[in-house]
Amino acid sequence: MEELVNMKYVVSSILYSFIGIAVLVLVFVVIEKITPENLWKEILEKQNMALATMAAAFMIAIAIIIASAIHG
């Protein structure tokens, strides 16, 4: 009799989620290092909404790429 939830799929989903989050953070840190200004300083202290929107769009784009790579 099959289990209702196959633990192999649950564990692999959690593992891939953590790998995806690590890749997202790593790519954001790389982008932070290659840009001339400090992104967090611009967004938080100077309230630069355009830069915040760009950072959000970047994170969504990288998340879509990671999700499609994991999903296959």
C-alpha cells in the first residue's frame, strides 16, 4: 500500500528549496559586490524605490530560474 505522502519527495523538495535559497542569496551578494553603490544603503536610508523595484524583480527572476531548474 502506498503512503499518502512519499517522504522521498518531501525531503527532496525541502533540500532543493534550501539550495535554491542559497543560490538566490549568493547571486544577490555577487550583484551587491559588482554594483558601485551599496544596494541596502540606497534602499533603506535613501528610500530609492526604483532600486528596490529592480532588486525585487531580480530576485523574482532568479527564483523563477531556480524553480524551473529544480522542476525540470
